[in-house]
Amino acid sequence: MPDRFFYPESLTDSEILLTGTEAHHLIHVMRAQPGSTIELFDGRGHSAPGTVSEVRRKDAVIQLGEVQTSPEPQGFTLATAVPKGDRFRWLIEKATELGITRVQPLSTERSVVSPRETKLKKMEQSVIAACKQSGRNWLMPIDEMVSLEEFLKNVPKATRLIVADPEAKYLPQATELGASSCVAIVGPEGGLTSQELEQIRAAGADLISLGDLILRTETATIALAGWWRLSQSSQ
């Protein structure tokens, strides 16, 4: 696969000017020369092969080929407490690679991290980097943080709702998920309180097990994402 670059504008023109950080990476890191082949994507499902026709100090002219369109990822939202430090960036990166539809940061009773909107915006760079690496052409949205109570009020009724709980015994087969919409809730390091679990049950959620070991928040989210990914390949 050729090196991929994010270009948020329209890919419908036959020639585009690549600028900013993406141009810097192309020119000064990848050392591209006229004739180099790359791929561009716009984060909205479109991608196109490109040939570098001119390289300057701060920008590059790219000749575009035929635009391809990828279907938008559907079906799986991760609603998760935010882990400490760099682990949230890792979670976002891997969720993007696994094709998760969107991530909803949650505030829970035992949450220890409440990222500001500016930090969530910075996470978009991790989404872009993961899209470039994985070949995903749709950016994964990261919603603003909401409380668990507020989130549960707004879950569509037709949505399959599951929550990872160390005390649960039930682990559905991947094929049970089908193609329907699914939301997975993951609590903070201290776990969800009994009152929160009752709230989630009352919203119609199934409590599921991820095995007999206690997983960190980001590990549990990626385990669930991989499990859902398997369900899609089983269709």
C-alpha cells in the first residue's frame, strides 16, 4: 500500500496542493520526489491515488487519479470511561484501526479523568494517524464527554446495549450480535458502582464477561472491539 496522506478538502479536482503537516511529512520525512506515488483520503469515505508532480519547500502539487468511495463504518459504539495518561490515545488509535463507528467518553462515579474539549480535539490527530496506517477512509468521531445517566437517556431503543462486568458469566457468541447496532459500555479502573450497573440493566443492557481476569479500561474496550470485528467477519 502506498504512503497515505490526509487531505480534508474535496478530492474531485484533478490536481491539488498539499500543504501543512501532511506536506511536511511528504517532503521532509518521506523525501518524495516528482513521480512518487501516494494515496490521499478525505476522512469522509473518499480516497484517490496520487502522483507527485512538483515539490517545493512547504508544499507539493499532486495529480489525482480515480476517486474511490468506502462504505461508512456502522454498528458499534464504544461508550467508555477515560483511562489515565497516554492510554486514552492508545485506545483511540486501536478503536480506529478496528473500524469502530464512534467513541463516546463517559463520566462515571469513579472516573478519575475528565478530559477537556481541547484534549479530545487533539485525539483527532491519533484518529488521522490510525486511518493513514490502517487504510480506513472515514475518520472516527469522538463525542464530547457526557455522564453515564445522560448517555443512557439517549440510547436509541433498537440498539443492542452491553456492558463489561467482571461478575458476569454470560459471553455471547460473536454471531449473536448480527448486523444490528450495538453499544458497549466500559467503566473506569475502579469499576462501575452497583447503582450504575442497575441503571444500565434498567436501560435493557446485557452484562457480559470478558473472562476471569480484571482488565484495564483500554484493554476491555479493545477486547470488545475485536469481538465485534469478529462478528462482522462471521456474517
